[in-house]
Amino acid sequence: MPEPTSLVDRHVGFVHALREAGLPVSVAEGLDAANALRVIELADRESLRAAYAATLVKKPAYRPGFDVLFDLWFPASTSALRARSRTDFETADVKELRAHLAELLSGSTDQEMRAFAEAMVARFGRQEAAPGRQNWFSYSVLRALSPETLMAGILRAVLQGQERGGLAEKTVRQRVTSNIRRFEEAVATDVRRRIAEDSGIERIARSAVRPPLDQIDFLRITRADLARLRREVHPLARRLAARLTIRQRRGKRGRLDFRRTMRASLQSGGVPLTTHFRPPRPHKPELVVLCDTSDSVSSFAHFTLLLTYALREQFTKVRAFGFVDTVDEITRFFQPGSDVVEAMARLADEADMVRFGRTNYGHALERFAERYGDAIGPKTSLLILGDARSNYQPPALDTLKSLVSRCRHAYWLNPEPTQQWDTGDSVAGDYGTVVPMHECRNVAQLTAFIETLA
């Protein structure tokens, strides 16, 4: 895409960049944003940001990525800041710069913080990569100024003999910590702006924004992302339970009401005979979760165990089983009130899910049928979670067919892209002929799967 030269070009490029970063923006929402630009003061950058955010951002989790891309496509004017940088900061030594930064961390406006951050990037952030080329880095700026080490001096200056450890100190610490984050983000924003000026907006935009939390691939998720995902799990568990309950109620009529049928038939002499049924008794469904816990899908397994933990509160009965090349019931680790992190640690140490250490779906299914076959019944929904990669071992399809025939519903969620199914040691296609298999690489796809159960 060519470098934007007009507001229309920037608008189109910005909306395209949001979509590329995983933020869902429809054509109608893009037009709404364009219409909003007609009624605001375009010279007011924050009004412009607010108009775009109001029309394009659907969830709070999307806002950080939106702000990063907005700053790239609509950068702040820097001419006035550069003038101040030349006069105030180019010749000052590091000690003076740290003292000025301490003042800003005690209290400053966004413009003052942005001016200083830009000056520091200009002075410390540039590194020559090759003749005629230069790179820009945030870490060299933060290393030179070490804002985290200024806390003690700021506390002495602000508190001025007040009692330490009290509310006043706590308030100052919170304010300074927040301002340190502001300074770091201002430095990062200016570094991205300079890289975009040198290399093009599209290039930096592709690497500057992480996908939204609900679109991060389970197989590439970090420990920090898993901690954030805990907040997403409980609403999904409630929705899954509600959807399965609806399917149970719709899936089967109640028993024949013989007395009502005969009474109604007297009106027509028994011809035609209209059958009447008793309404089915509403009940919460029972759930059996069979989860691959091998290292190849460890992040996905961690998330699915979080989901299993949340599901225990939504179903009348939940039994969970983990396997690698043999299977063990892990329900005991997720008792109500137990700490989920502690449960994960105990599961890894105590559960009997490994014989030789290589995933073997066929043997795990056979052992499950042998040891825990009574867990499957006519009221049971079976949920299998795994990548269907069995190290070229027999898949035990007949065993799986037998289990599925005895349960009410069965579903398989696979964390690999559909294009990778049936490649290498994957037997996803064979298992998919027995159990409906759904690609489930992120929270967004899990949510979409739950919606299909209506």
C-alpha cells in the first residue's frame, strides 16, 4: 500500500491496518467512522482518536492495539517539540536529564512528557546499522535514564519528612509508577513513529500490535496471556452449559401421554389419532471432558483445564480425564473452592497420564473405555480436546464409535489449523468421521463453536 497522502488515504490505510491486526471492523463501521469525521474538529487529535474509537472499537481488550495503530497513522505534530528539544535537552548531561525526568514523574502534562520522550529518543535511541541507515530502540533510552531508580529520590522530595509507609507514600508511589509507564509508552510511541518514517507505516504496523487476546493462538500463548484468559473462561463456561441444556431440551420429546392421547381421540372416533407427549423434565446436562495434556499442546491443555475448572460450576455433574499415552481421572484436582494454579501443579505431579511419554490416542481411548466406560451415558455430553496426533499408533476408531454411540452429544475441539489435519501423524480426518471436529485455535473460535450449539 502506498504511503498515505490525504485524509482519505490515511482513513483507508488505518482501517485496513486494524483488520490486519485482528480487530474486527466491518465495512459499515468503516463508513460510520468516515461520517463521524465530518462532525468533529479534525485539528483536534484527541477528538479524532475518540471518534475512531467510538465507531471501531468493540471491546476494551481491543483498545491498546487500536491506540498503537492510531499513533502510527495519525502521529502527533512534533515541530514544536523538536524546537524545545534542541534548546533544552541536547547538551544537558545525564544527571540533569534524570533530575528533569524525576520532576516529570512527580507530575506533568501529556505534552510535557511527550516532548521529553521525543528528545530522549533523538539523543539516545538512534543506533547506526549501516552507512546511511539507522535503527531506533526504546531500551537504550530507558537504560540511559533508568526511570525505575528515581523512586527513592522522588519520595524524599515529595514527602519531606512525613512518616514513611503510610497513605501519603502509597499515593506517591502509585502516581510515580503510573507516570513511569506513561514515559515508557511515550518513548515506545516515538520510536515506532521514527521507524515508520524510515521504513513505512505498514511494515512497523504488522509487528507493533499483538493480536487481541481472544485471537491469540492457543499453541503460542504465553503464561501472562493465560493469566488474563482466566477472566474469559467463566462467561464461556456459562454459555456452553446454557447451549447444551437448550439442545437437550430440544433434542428429545417427553414420554407418550397415553391418557391425554385417548381423551383427544374420542372427539373424532379415534380417526385420525393425534399423539400427545408429556413435556421433558428439564435438567442440567452431564459433561465428560477428555483432554490431551501432552507437551505438544501444553498451552491448549492449560486453557482447557481452566475451562474444565469453570464448567464444574455450570453442570450437575462433570468428570474430567487427562491423557498422554494412558488416561487418568483428574476431576479430584478441581473440587469447588480449590485454587486453580495449585490444582494444575498437583495434576502434573500426581496424575497417572504417562507410560512412555509419547502421545497415543488409541491406547488412551481403550484404557478410558476399560476403566471409565461407566462415565458415558444417555444424558452425557462428551467433549474431546486435542490435536489428534497419535505418533502413528492405531487410532482405536471402534472404541471411539462405541463411546459416542452411548452418549447424547459428542464434540471434538482441535487446536491446529484445518490445513494441518491429516498431515504427518495426524488422524484428525478419521476421528472426524466419528465425532464432529471443530478447529479451535483461540477464544474467538471457541465462542463461535458455542454459538453453533443453539
